[in-house]
Amino acid sequence: MSIQKLILRNLRNNLKNYYLYVFALIFSVALYFAFVTLQFDPAMNEAESSVKGAAFFRTASIGLIVIVGVFLLYANHIFIKRRSKEIGLFQLIGMTRNRISCILSVENFIMYFGSTIIGTFLGFSASKFIMMILYKVTQVNETASLHFSWAALIQTLIVFTLIYVLIMFTNYLYIRKQSILSLFRVQSSTENQVKKMSVFEMVIGVVGILFIISGYYLSSKLFGGDFTSITEIFLAMVIILGLVILGTYLFYKGSVSFIMNLIRKQKGGYLNINEVLSLSSLMFRMKSNALLLTIITAVSALAIGLLSLTYITYYSAEKTAENYVSSDFALTNQDSGSQFKAALDAENIAYSERTVDVIQAELNVKDILDVQLEGLNFDPNKMTLPIVSDQDVKDVNVSPGETYLAGYANMLQNFMPLHDRGEVEIIGKESQIPLKYQGMLDEPIISSYFTNGGLPVVVVDESDFKQLQEDRNEGIQKSSSIFIGVDISNHGDIKQANEIFNDMEEKFMERSPHFASQLNTSMNQKQNMGLSMFIVGFLGLTFLITSGCILYFKQMDQGEEEKPSYTILRKLGFTRKDLLRGIKTKQLFNFGIPLVIGLLHSYFAVKSGWFLFGTELWTPMLMVMGLYTVLYSIFGLLSVQYYKKVIKEAL
Amino acid sequence: MTILQANKIHKTYGNKFNKHEVLKGLDLSIERGEFVSIMGPSGSGKTTLLNVLSSIDRVTRGTINIEDHEITAMKEKKLAEFRKHHLGFIFQEYNLLDTLTAKENILLPLSIANVSKKEATIRFDRLAKELGIYEVKDKYPNELSGGQKQRTSAVRAFIHEPSIIFADEPTGALDSKSASDLLDKLSDLNDKLSATIVMVTHDMTAASFSNRVIFIQDGQIYTQLTKGEQSRQDFYKDIMKTQGVLGGVQQ
Ligand SMILES: Nc1ncnc2c1ncn2[C@@H]1O[C@H](COP(=O)(O)OP(=O)(O)OP(=O)(O)O)[C@@H](O)[C@H]1O
Ligand SMILES: [Mg+2]
């Protein structure tokens, strides 16, 4: 047979067997090309500058290269190992190693660059769609139109050519290193791992689980007040990370087989088909992939975690803006207020207005603080807080000598939990006003300018407020002591009002720089978060697909390895259906365990600090996790299909 | 009493243009409790015959009855069901699942047949002791010697008390000592449990353990030898003579 024929035939076989590899390759190219096209698109300049995303984009494209590169190298490694027998045979019949490398290179070249061309096409068609998504999440009102970019094409070609060269080089090294004998031996190496469980492995198994649990436990305490200085918190984070990652590794290395072993012991040797196929196989095979699984789990956890957090921020943008601005529009200057109101009147926009007098005063909160904070930036004996009178707050009446705290943001609530009741004391310049703390009000009264970005507002009775006004400490007052909140009565008018507000910005600025519009604030946050979400999502998706492919490839190998077992089982009288049922159970674990561990990791990571990012935890997190699970399951289902074929061929 | 009856079985491999008829209208009948060896040159169709008899492969034409069930007419699912209850297997290699211990491997046929765990343990203990693998029951196949592995497969083949046991060169990978060990046990069990055994072998010594040897050539039965009352040594000599006439490799 001539070399050309040989190459063509191999190629045909490969395409049939590795369609998923080709798919992944095409997908990687498409994704990268789309991404780079976006980056080079002139329209993007605007979006980029408006959200300062250029550096972000560049970092992301490097991240993309790393993920895709590692994936392609690893996948190639799996495949060359699978073909080692064939390579050994070529050598046996007298082909030189260089000749074989050459054949492989040509074969790969055709497959690789064929996929690259297709990928580029797809990428270009997809980029418009991706652009639309980007515009949507960053709330840019433009129709996506794209131009083919030569620069993007060239960059894509360069990157993938480099990866190709790297792959061929590793193949060359691999073939160089192998002798004919070792090439034949590669495939049967897992057999040696089937041994009785040693005590050491059991210890590893238990330790792994303990590590993970203690990591989770620590993470739940991270912002609970036990760690009070930044260095302590940072140290705790490093320890958590170490515990969880090491724990995950040990979990795969030992715990899985430890648990399976326990279950098996109970059966006393009497296993049904599900147990034969799942328990016994998982016990040994998961161990040998421990490192790979750890990496996949850790990175998926990272991806899910980051995506959840950015989505939480994005999702909570409106709520956060409400907390910060507290009315549709917030002003801190009487003249600015009148001017704005006049402009609204001129346009016939109905609105309501709140004016709140605000005094800054020091408050002794030591008694109601649930934990003792040291090292953080304030002194519980003298916490500077804004004070307002109950007359300025709708539907609230505070008795003299009592007080409520209002608008206490989520984040602070987690940082410094308060008792339900207790004694506080306002420290005036001369005298003190002791007050009974009655609880919290869940309502932001004044804008973040007064609350220093989220501290509670102290609501007191008018008489106490008057008393304090006489005795206030001028040194800590802000430049403005009046909050003017304008709420538009008709929701539909907000956009127009916001335009008026934006037009007047310069005039406001002359008087006092502290004014805000809720709509602007939330849009701003959405834009910022939209881009991060887009990029993290992009990288996460790429990682998900590549790691899913790798797990699938591993399963293909395992299927081939276990084929003789299926032959025996079918001879013994198990039907294909019986076997398939067992395989389904097995795959449930094979894909389910890394998924569940990854989800758990990210859950605890998100749980420990989500309040720093937004106001809503469950909906955004569950949505991200659900999406991830669905996409991930596809690979599990594909692998079951593959096993179906193997089982069919087994007899 | 006849337990297996094969009538005019044909087996053809290949497609329309490239046919290769391996079995050419072969007739065969096996009595209950017999220990039958099948011999013949390499490529003569011994494995093929065993596979069709044991329902792993299908005949092209002809019928096979085992215990009055016509297995050639059964659908795949029913065949699996049939194998589950009536047949036992021992092969040259790839006999055991390498991720299961010896005991787990042996109990597999009972777990499909839904035999109770208690009953399973009783049967296991008896047979495993008989074949001398009780001590290694918790080891994995790669921790067992070749002989132990084959004895394990033998126990597995017997444990669900099948009507008939098929063995394809069970001693092929064993040294002569372990081989005669295994065959001793097999013929022992054949006696005690009056289990029917059909074994394909190249090895004349192995064949001399059975009651009857069938020689195959050209897809037909060439001749048969019955042990009768003679000693194993004499039977061995008979086999050797016939084998000499038959020659080595199928043309
Ligand atoms: N699946 C198959 N497809 C096509 N031809 C086959 C197949 N299996 C066996 N054959 C052919 O059928 C003939 C008989 O094969 P079989 O394996 O039954 O021989 P055998 O007697 O068991 O030989 P050996 O003693 O070497 O094991 C051979 O010529 C072989 O090439
Ligand atoms: Mg054979």
C-alpha cells in the first residue's frame, strides 16, 4: 500500500472514531476566531472604551489560547497513545521513526487545517450572534454589524499553527522515546492498578473527605467575624483553597475507592450487574485519573463561581442602585433640587419629593455588636453614622429615647452582625444621648454619599434629633446636610427624566458634586458586569466543552479497555440492555462525581462572599449551575451512546 | 438421554462475493453427563462449532437443540436468558473481569439468575474448596496464577448448575502440571455432578481426560473415538494415532 493511501485510510478511520475531537477542534477555532473578530471590530472600540475593556479582552484571549492549547495537546496525547499499537506495527515492518512522524504529521495536517478552515467560517458567522449577546448584556443599543477582519484571521492562523507545531513536536518526542515493545505495551498498563486496598489508601480516603469538609467549614466562617484583619482573611482564603484542592485530589485518589470498597464489602461478593459495571470499574479507574479530575473540578468550580458572582452583581444591579441612590434621583443641594424640579415641571413629569436633614454623629454601638471586631477600620465605641429624624421618614414613628437602624446593607450585615436589642449612645459635642436600639428597618432612606457607601442610618425621634442638632460635632459633618430625593410617579417617565437629569449634570456639579441617578448607577454596573460576565462566560463555556470532551475521550478509552469484560458478561447471559443499564449508572458517577464536587466547591466559594457582590444569591447562582449541569450532561449522554456501540460489538 | 442435538449445521463467513464455508452440514449429538473433546487442525472450525453450539454465534443453516429448546430459532434476548440458566463457559483467556475478585467473578451467574445470597454462599464454599481456590477468593485476577484463574473460571462455569458447559482450550495458557490439575478437577466434577462438558482442545493429553473425542476436518466430523473401559494411557495412544493421520494444519 502506498503512503498516500495509508494516510487517506487512516484519516477516514480517525474521522469516524474521533468525530468529537474534530468537532472540538472546529469549535475551538470558531470560538477563538469569533472572539478575535470581536476584538478587532471597530465598533468594539466604543464599547471597549465605555467600559474600559481593552485589557480585559486581551487577557481573555490569552486565557482562551491557554485553555484551547492545553486541551488540544492533551487530546492529541490521548490519541497517539491509542494508536501506539499501530505505530509499533509500522516500526515492526521496518518503517523508520522519522517516516512515521512524517505520516502522522501529514495526516494531522489535513485534519487539523481542514477543521481550522471550517472553524473560521463558523466563527465568522457566529461572531455577529455573539456580538448581539454582548450588546444585550452590556445594554448597548446598537445593531450588531460585523466586518471580516484580516487581522483576526491572521492572528487565528498564527495561534493555531503554533499549536499545531507544538503538537507535532510532542508527537515526534513521543515516538522517539518509545521502543517497539513499549508501544505494544501501553494499552494494558491499567491492569496493574487492580489491587487490594491498602491501609494507606484508606487513610488517604478519609483524610481527603476531612480536608474538603474543613475547607467548607472555614469558608462559611470567612466573613463571619472570626477573621478580623485583612491579612487574617487572606491567610484563611489561602488555607481554604489549599485544603479544598488537596482534599479533592485525595478524594479522587482514595475516597472514591474507599467508599466503593465499603459498599462492596457489604455485598459479600454477591454483586449485581449495575454494581459490577459501576462500583468495580470506578474504584480503580478514578484513581488513575485523579490529577486530571482534580484540575477539571477545580477549574470548573472556578468558572462556575466567577460566573455566579458576576451574574449576582449583574442581576442585583437594580437593587444595589436602589440601596445606593435610595430615590430615582438624589441631590444634596437645595438649588440643584429646585432647578431639577422646575425642569420636570416644564416637561409635565409628575414626581414626589422627599427632603431629609442629615446630621453626622458618632455612635457607641459596642453593646449591640454581635462580635468584637478588632483591626478593621473602625472603633465600635465611636462609629460615625448619619442621623435622621423620624419625621422625615414615611410611615415610621420612633418614640423618644429609642432608635432604629435603617438600610443596613447586606454586606455589612454579614461583616458585623447586630443583636436584636440593646443600648447605644449618640456622642454629641458636649453631651451624650443614650438610646434604646429597637431593631432594623429594611429601607434605604438616604443616598450612599451620607452613609459612606452602606453604613446604617440612625433614625431617632424628632425631639432627640433637635437636641443633637444643637450639640453637633462640626468637625465630622459633610459638606451637605440635606438629602433631596425625587421619585418619578410614572414609571414610564423615568427615562425622560433621566435625560433631563443628565443634561443638567454640569450645573449640579458647580454647586455640589454629590448627586446620583438610580438609572445611571444601575446601567453603569450592568455595563461593567455585562462585559465581565460575557468574558467569564465565554472562557467558562470553552473550558466546559474542552473538559467535557476530555472526559468523553477518557471514556472512549475505558470502553475499549473494558470491552473484553463485556464479552464475558454477554456470554454469561447478560443482555445488552442489562449492560447498558449498568453503564448508565457508571456514567452517572463518572460524570456526576466531578460535576457535583465542582458545584459544591463553587457553592461554598460563592456562599462565603456573595454579599460583597450583590443582593440576590439563589436565583443567579442556580441559573448558572443549572446551565452548566445541562451542558455537562450532554457529554455524559454522548459517552453512553459510545458505550452502546462497544457493547454491541462485544459479542 | 440426548442433551444436545445438532442437525446439518452450516456456517458461512464472508459476503456474496467472498464466501467461506467453515461448517458444512455437520451432525452431532451429545448425551447427558458426557465429557466430549473436539479436536482438529488449526482453522478447521472448532471454535466456530463451539460458538454456534453455545449460542454465541448463529448458524447459517441447520438446527441446534439443547434440552429440547431449539436455540437456533431463538431471538437474542431469549438466547441471553437461555445462556443464563443452561450454559456455562470456560475460555482460554479473558475469562475473568479484572476489576472483580475471584469470588465476585464466580458469583456473577448466580446474581443474574437471582439465586438467594445464602444459597449462593453455600454453593460457592463447596465448589471453591473442591477446586482449591477458597484461600484466594478475595484476590483480583492479576494476583492469581494462570492455573488459579482457570480453576476460578471452572467454578464459575459450574456454580449455577448449568445443563452443559462449553470450554474453548481451557488449558491453552497453562503449563502441563496446572493443565492436568484443572482437567482432573473437571472430570471429577463431570463424574460427581454428572455435568455435561464440551471442550475444544489442541492438546492430546487434555483430550484423553474426556469420554469421547470428535475429530473435525473440512467442516465435517472426520471420526470419533470413545474411551469406553480403557485406561487414559491407552485412550491417549488412540488419539495420537488418529491425530497423526489427520495432520497439522487445515489446507
Ligand atoms: N469472524 C470470522 N469471519 C470470517 N472468517 C472467520 C471468522 N472466524 C473464523 N473464521 C474462519 O473460519 C475458519 C475456522 O476458524 P476457527 O476459529 O473455527 O478455527 P479453529 O479450528 O478454532 O482454529 P484454531 O485451532 O487455530 O483455533 C478459519 O478459516 C477462519 O479464518
Ligand atoms: Mg480456535
